[in-house]
Amino acid sequence: MLKSSNINSVLNELPNESARDPTAQSSHNEKPKQDAETCCSSQDNEVMASLAALQLSAGVLQIAEPPLNHVRTQLRELIGRQNKTYIDLSKEKYKLDCSEVARLNDMMSDVKRYKDKLTKIKKEMQSVYQRTKELKCLLALNC
């Protein structure tokens, strides 16, 4: 605590080195003060930069989030409709495949039926040929 309120008395009570060279004292005092200010200011700058980055990202999110949410819901709806369409197409393909299989089965049964008819006609034709051959032989002998 100071004994006197007079500034001159305070200056006289200062150590001699600092009284003789006031610039030295100010330069010695300023350097740590500058270091402290630099240290604090760099830390403050980092804090302010991170705070600014957070505020900037929050602002960007506020601007971009509603359209992105809208796009996200539209995309979900689109994917849902796409899946429904895929399922419907798969069902139709299955129905067509089943109908094709049924049609092929009908065609194969028709082929089998026509083959049986052809075999029957062929046997009848051979029978007719044999009878005509025998009749020709009989006619040739009788004449």
C-alpha cells in the first residue's frame, strides 16, 4: 500500500534502476505484456474462430436443412413407389411366366395328340397300301 497519494512521492520510492531508465522499464514490462496479449489473443482468436465456425455451420444448417429434409422425404416416397412398382412388375412377370408355362404345356399336349393322330393315319395308310397291293396281285393272277 502506498504511503502518500502524491504521484511524485510514489515515483521517488521506485527502485533506482527503473527511475534512471524509464524506457528500459517500459520495454521490459511491454514484452511480457505483449507475450501475454499474444498468447491470450491467439487463444481468444482460436476460441472466436471455433465459435464463428460453429455459428456459421449452424447458420448453414438452418438454411440447408429444410430443403434437405424435404428432398429426403421426397426421396423416401420415390424409393417406396419404385419398390412398389418393382413388386408389381415382378408379380406380372410371374403371371406371364406361369401363363407361358401353361401355354407351353398346352402346346406340348397338342403336339402329342397330333403325333398320335399322325401315327394312326400312317398305320391306316400302310394298311390301305398293303390291301391295294394284295388286290393288284389278285387281279393280276385272275386275268
